[in-house]
Amino acid sequence: MAALTPYTYIRCPCSDVSAPGRPLDGSSPMAAAADDNGAGDDDDRTFDPRAPRSNYSLYPLEYLLYCEDCHQIRCPRCVAEEIVSYYCPNCLFEVPSSNLKSEGNRCTRSCFQCPVCLGPLAVTSLETKPDPSLLAAPDNAAAPHAGPYALTCSYCHWTSAEVGIQFEKPNGIHAQLAKLRNGGATRLTAKERKERRKDPAYRTQAAAAPAPATAGGEEGGPSSSAEVLDLETQFANLKAFYQGQLADPNSADSGLAALSDLGFSSPTSLSRIMSIYTGGGWQDKKAKSRVGAMREALEPDEGLQPARLDESAAIDRLRSEGHGATASAAQLRDQPPNLGEAHLHGRARFASELRPIPYLLRTKRSKRCPVCRHIISKPEAKVQTTRFRIRLVAGSYIPSIAVRPLPLSSSSSSGSGGSASGPAVVPGALLEPLRPAHYLLTFKNPIFEPVRVTLGAPARTPGRFASKVTVLCPEFEIDANTDVWDEALKESGERDRDKDRRRRRGEEGGGQSSSNNPHHSQLEVGKIWERGRNWVSIVVEVVPASLRLAPGDPPLREDEDVLEIPMFVRVEWEGEAGGDDVGAAAGRDAAKEAREKRELAYWCVLGLGRIKQT
Amino acid sequence: MSAPAGSAPLPHRSVANIRSPPGAGHHPSGPSTPLRPIPSNFGSPSSLRADEEIIIVEFGTRKLQVGFSGDPAPRGCVWFGPDQQRRVGDFREWQTDYRYDWRRAARHGDSWGRDHELWQYDVRGVDLGLVGDKIERALSEAFTKYLLIDSRPRRMVWVLPSSLPIPLLSAALDSVFSRFQPPTVSLLSSPIALAVGAGVRSALVVDLGWSETIVTSVYEYREVAAKRSIRGGRMLVEQTHKLLAKHLPEDQGGSESKQEYVLSFEECSDITTRMVWCRPRQHSDDDQPASGSLPTVQEHDDAEQPGDSPTPGRTSTVTIPLKSWLSPTSLELPFNALSEPCEDAFFDSHYSHTSFDDHELPLPLLVYRSLLQLPVDVRALCMSRIIFTGGCSNVLGLRGRIFDEVSELVRERGWDPVQGKGVEQLRANPKLKRRGVRQTGESPMGVSSPPGDGEEQDGVWHDAANTAPEADPIEEQLQRGMDRRPRVQGELRAIESLGAWSGASLVTHLKAPAVAAIDREVWLQHGAAGAVRASDVDYKAQRQSLGAGGLMRGSAAGSAWTLGVWGAV
């Protein structure tokens, strides 16, 4: 079992809102009762981190944003997004949004992913390929001007030449690829096909042309008696057909249509207005024309495509080529929808039918608070920069919680700072069941006011294995995150002293009372363990449950042996009077009260460690 | 929403193409300014709403397809799986030493593969909130990754199986309305969308889906009947697992012998899609009417059937690498064995037809029966418009096999709903037959009119042949609107559909209003309880109140709205 570093997840309060069910959800309590996880927590609404739903509402602190005006955490689920720019993640080329509509959501330059392994493909000349032993730099340089090109994966050495795709030019691969079928036969683009449809002379030719290509396995092409429409053509044919049907005189100018363009500059609405004044002609026409049903498509030209059910060619191919020649489900999933294919059933099956995958475009998004519409995150528009103009991360507003095991029993713990710990507590060590263990929670206050933290944790963790949890000091105050300059000026000495103090205390194991830290190493209920400039450590005592399963119980789920504590955190602080504060707090006090009390409450989940399985 | 250039646009509908009215004589074409589409809510800050991008979402049990209306194919497809159900920031699936412990998950009740499903139709134990969460996450992934759209509210059209239970639909709507805030969601049933995508008005949609196979008869864009069988993709994958497990050496089982599954679902599913095929009908002599062939006699001696397939290498073996077994291995299988799962899952031809329950009919029988129960004219139309769809229709040869078996059944039995020994006897025994003929001969025309019901007494009734048929205005109108060209009917024929998603894309692009259109505010107020039955909705009134969008906005909360075929609470 992998070592587990303690972690903290925060549950965005937005998940609470939708939690109460709709009137229809009468069955959900029943469902919850049936779920053995949710047995005990129905009334007091303790958050159960093990419930399958909670996986959807928990976030690490780093994923959360914060709205300064609403004083609320905003998780990725509860922000409104706006797109700043579209770009290709491979060539980092920004794509205007108008292209997106016309050309789809993929990079239309020469950026492709390997259909086998998803690695990036590079355009290489095929000429240099035959003699790799004689690769010399001048040859390499000269070659690209010559021969055909192919896309090559440098990771798995897939090359598009394997599937018979070669290019004449090293650039504009996307456009070239659109015209090529696997196997090298040409494929018509949408525009060409449209022209071809009109031209009857082409049709006979077209019926013959796809045959060699489909023999590659799509449909096992015997000489096609009827024209096999590809997806796009069939769609276009159908669309034209339906539109023609709808536009038939008997259904034209239906009331719906007449109402549907109320654009005041449109001629139809002009005529409508005219007809209102001139009398009921419009009405009559409409009433008359409501009649009529569309007929159905009858020919391939109208989009009707008789199915070809004979797939024996493909079966034979499967038989002869075996498992290795087929494409895996994952590979097929990554394939973009290929509109040039015969139809949905002819979807690629063999590895030789895989096509290079043009990169999906990505977006840069700015995020707004859905309530107050303030921007809470805004990246730079330029694709190449990773900076943000505005980014209100929750980590700079709500206290962070660091968890580390507290070696109480051993007095010889030397390195207490950082994540390293004494010999008694190896990081990721398994917790002994039924033996109390202590964890130190360090709350660090990022804001410039002192905050008051109230913690609530159920005495027994929800779930099948109820561990006992005791938060020794559920209420405490954390001092403000004082000015950086203050810190710089006065800290260096004090910090060392602080560290000394801590270390000394760890070593001695005896009580060391100072004015700042009135506590002993002997745990005291209600006392904080340690306090710093803007942080406070408290101790949580857990008694891990035994993971012994009664016979007949279902076995442990994944991660069910991790001791997770749900903890309700309430943070209260008083906002400073308007705007005299520094830095990030400036915008917060739009309200003009001198001091405003604020609070923030949320559930969080502390993952402490794995319990040893006996 | 802009129609691609060249497709004959409707002058009055797709206002974007107003400059090229094709053959519109009735259109007062004068100098006109090109129009922008009008947002449907006048006067409100329409900038918050994306212009005319209608998002079409097709829900399946295992995947979700999204795209914009007007596109021929969906832009993205999201599969449900256990990896999707992790917490955000949990990257363990990328760790090299991590492997999803499917065994552990599988032993939790019934969940071999259940975590790859969005929902089960048995909603008794379902956490509806979880379904909503899954949908939300999948949709937001699809929107971010494939559609590249921001979170402005957009209208949505959902393509749903028409047998979807209301609780699931309600959970989905709840989740989507609260997170994505579409102003309306219109629901389309997938059989209808498929029919549209095939260009027909009537069809027999054979949906070889994941959890079950549904045969839906669509007549004039209406679902008139549906029959289901649990023989679906899930069963196929389970049969594949059984086959693989059978061929695996068993000795290592030792401690884990009680375990039901020895291979992971992912692997079995993968092998199913890659390798499983369906053998053709056995005595198919090039569709010649085989003389005395009974479908029930199909011998099930696998792998060695000599006349099975005309391939030379029929004893060829296939090597399948298995990773999720106790130790990675590769398995040698005869190629013909790989057709067994399909055989067992969909046909079970070594049992007699009478031994099946209604919920587990083999597919040919299912198709035949659903055709059989249709009225004659509907059947005539439907049988020549069979549409195969669903994930399992990609199994090589399966469609052809079902089609052949059905035509064989039809050839053998005709459309006689009564069958069995008695009927055979009746047919065989000339004496019985004669009597039967006489009986039917006594009532020549009327099916329902009992003989001797006083036709002589009533002169008006009697002379039915001479009375002028009552003018049926609706029928007249239908006739007038109908194309005179003959429709293909009465013969078995399979046609290809673009798919439910593309059909919905067409429907939406043509601005046909959906029966079930749900307004966000109304839904948030009432939930599913506010829906009324489809017949109770006055479409005329609603249509009058339409805005620019073809998909209606149930404008006021007072107006009735419906969930259509999905019913009402």
C-alpha cells in the first residue's frame, strides 16, 4: 500500500445548496438508508467523506477560489466561466473564436497526436526512412524537399505511412489529411462532395472510387450497388431533404415560422405588418398552409441509406489478423469523429484504420463569481504566458490546515520542523488500530486580521469503521498575518527563538510554559499546542477503528482503510474599516462599517493515515 | 447555428441565409438586410445568453455525447468510469504503481462494471444525487474539453431513451438546471431521433443497448410500441468474461476461487469490442428459401461446424493478451470461440423459443414479436425500415444475423400470432382446415361484424358499397400533402441511421419544437411533479406564444408542460 501523506480536502459550501432533494426525491432517503455508509448520519447531517457523492464536492485548497465581495469560497463547480482565448496546446497558436465554429474544436494546423499512444506526431520525410543507417545531416536537410511526408510518433514509432497516409507537403497537414482516407485513397471534402452530388457524371465514378478504400475493412466493400454515403454526406442530404420538405408550399409560412423572425428589418415581418393592415390575407394563407405532412426520404440523395449487413469481410479480416490488429477501446475513444466514414457502424475497428488525432484546442478561462459577477480569476490573454491578472485563490483567504503526526510517546524526536518527523512517526506509517494516535493540525491564517476558528468534528467518524476523534482544542484564535515588513524586521531573531523553544520542548518533553504558549507537552484539553505569529497548532487524538471484518461483510473498498476525519471549520473575523488595510484586503471592505463581522464555515476532510489491517 | 453554406436554406427560418432564397416564389424578396438571429427574450439582457448555440446531449448508460445542433456528429463523447468518480486533485490513476483494484470494487455487491454506468434503470437503490453529480461532472468535462464553451446559459436538447425512469430524469434535470442553468431543456426520445436521422417517418428501431435491447416501433414519428429484452451489451460482456474465464487455467484460483470475476471489466469490455463477432446464420443458402429449416434446430456445436463459414482458415486461433488476471498472460482461443458470447447473449439458439421469459427473449424473436404485435399497416412500414443502433450493433455480423433470423422467422411463420402444436395440426389436418375456412368464409368482410346481424333489416347499413364515403378532412389533408411516390413497405429491409445524436441535431436545426420542453424556472419551482401528461398540454396555445426559438419556451409558469413519453408523476 502506498504511503499516505496526510491531506486536507475542503468541501465547497455550494454543494449544500443542492443537497436537499426535490419533491420527487422521495426515494432518496430510502436510497441513503440502503446505502450502508449513510446509516447514522441522516439527522445531524454530518458530512460523510466516504459517501460516493462527496467525491464530487471535495477539493484541495489549491483548487478553490475566493470571492472577495461575497466572502465565500468558490469551487470549480460554482464559478461562471468566460473564455479568454482558444489555443492549440501543441503549437500554442491562438485560434479565433470564429474559426471554432466553422472548423471545429481541433487544431487545424499540423498538430496531431499519435492514435496509438497519444504522443505528439512530427512530420517527417519518407525519403530518409529507407536508409536510416546512412543518415547524414546534409541528406536530412535535403530530403524534406523531396519525397512524400508522413506523420511519425517519436514515442511508439507509429507512422502514418503504416496506414497508407502520406502527404505531399510538409505543412497544412490537416487540410491534406481531410482529403485522404486510410490507405491513401482520396476522400472528398464536403465542398467537393456537394459539387459532385450535383454532377451526375461524377456519381458513377464516385461509386467506383470508394470501393478500394472500403475494401480496407470499413464495410468490406464489394462493388457497391448503391452509393454508400458517408456520415457527412448523409447528414447534408437529409438536411437538404428535410428543409426542402419543410419549405414545400404546403408547409411554408406556417405560423411558427412567421412568428419566428420578428426581426424588424426583415422583409417577412414587413410583409406581415403590411398584411395586418391590409386585411386578413396573411391569416388565411397561414391557415391554408398549415396543412401537409412531410414525406420520408426515398433515395440516397435524400439521405436514405440502406444498411449493408454483410460484414463477413471484416470478420475474415479479424480472423486472419487477430487481436493485435484491432484498435483498443481507449484508442477508439480518442479518435475524432470521422465524418468521412461510411456510417456509424463502419467505425474504425482495426488499428490500420486509426487516424492521426488533431489536437483538441484548449481554452483560457476567466472566472467570475456567479453571485456578484466579480472576476475572481483572469489569466493573461496571451497564450504563451502562464500568468494571471487576477487570481483570488482561496489559500490566501481561508486558513490552511497542515496535518502531521505528533510523536508524543517518544521524547527523542529531533526534527520537528517541516514534514520530517521523529523516528516514532515514519511518514505514511500505518496506524495501529485501537491505539490512540495524535496529530498536530496547524492552522495558518493568511489574512491580516486575527481570526477565530471553531472546529467541530463528530466523535466517531462516519462510515463502516468508526474511529474515535477528539479535537483537544476546538476553539482558538489565530493572530493576524502581520505585515511582511514587520515580519522581516522583527522576525529573524524571534523565529529562531521560537524554533529553539519548540525544539527544546520536544526534547525535554516536560512542561515549558511561556506567556505565549501556556501548555504542556502533556496534552491538555482546551489548550492549543503551539502558537506562532499567524499560526496555531492544535492536537487531535484519534483512536483508529479496527478494520476487522465480520464474516460476510464486503471487503474493504479502495481507500476505506484511510482514516478520514470530517471536520466542520468555522472562521470568524472582523473586517477592518474601509480600505486602510494593505494588499489583498483592500477591496474587501466596500461596506462602510467600521468593523464588520464576517464568518465562513465549511466542511473539510482530513486524511490522516492508513489504518493497519489486521 | 449557422447552416453550412449551400444547403438549401429556408428563407423564413434560417435567417442567416436569407440572401439566397432558393425557390421561394411566395417570398417577397426585395432588398433585404441580413439579419441577426433574434434572441428569444425581448428586452432582457440577452448578452448573458449565448446566441444560438443549442447543445445537444445524448445520454447513454455508459457514455454521454455532446455537440452543437446542426453538426453532423457529436463533438465529444465522455465515457463514465471509476476514474471519473474520484475527487478532484486525486491523481493516483497517473501514478505508475497504481492499478485500479477492480477486484475489490467488484466484490462490493453487484458492481462489476457498475461503476462504468451512469445509471441503472432499477432506481430502488440508486443514489439519485450521485447520478446528478456524475452527469454534472461528465457534462462539464465535455463542455470544457470538447465544446470549449463558457458557462453562459444555453438551451439544451437531450436525447434520452424513452424508457428512462422519471426519478433519473428528474435527477438529471435537477443537476443540470442548477449547475448549467440552461433556460430550457427539451427532451427528445432516441427512437424518434433515430428515425429522423434515417430520413424516415416510421421505423423499427432495434437498439442493441448496454443494459437491454429495446425494439421500438415508430410510426409517423410516434412511438407506438416497445419491447425489451435484457440481452444487451452488459450480458455480452459477461458472456465474454465467462468464455475467457473458461479458457483460463484454473489452478491458481486456490484462495480466491470463490471470486466471481477473474478478469477486470475494462479488459473484458475491451476484448468484447475488439474481438467478439457473430457468426452468420447457419444454413443461409444465399437467402434462398431454405426448405424445411426450423430456427430452433440450429445445432450448437461450436467451432467445428464445417459449413459454418466459407473461410479457409477457420480453425485459426487468436492470441489475446490478458493483463488483469492474477498474472499477466496471453490466452490462445480458437477464433470461432469468440463468437460464442454473442451467440449466448443474443440468440441462445439451443433453447426452444418457448423457454424464454418475456424479459429475456432472444433478439430475433424479440424483433419478430414486436413486428407481430403491430397493426398491419404499421408493420408493413416498420418492417421495411429496421434501424439497428446501440453499442452492440458494432459487433461484427450481429446485425446481419438478426436480420436473417428475423426474415427466416417471417418466412416460416408468416404473421400468424398463434403458433404451436395446435396450429400445426390445424394446418396439417385438412379436415380441420376446411371447417376453419368455412367459418371464416361466412363472415366475408367484417372482422368484427358477427354474421347475421341484420344487414337485411337496415337498408342504409346494407348498401355500404354504394354510400359515398364520409369526407374525412384530416385524411384529405394528409392525402393532399402526401407524396404520391410509393413507399417501400411489406418487405424486410434494414436502413442506416445517422444515429440518435445526429437525428436530434437535425431536428433541432430544423427548429422543430419538442413535445417535452422544460423551462428552468418552472422546473425549479415544481420539479417533475409539475409535469402533466403529454395529452393534457395544449400545444396550439403554446405554439402561439413562441418566441424566435423553435423549441418552445413554456413562457409562463401557468401554462402546462409535460415530460412527454417520460410520463408524469
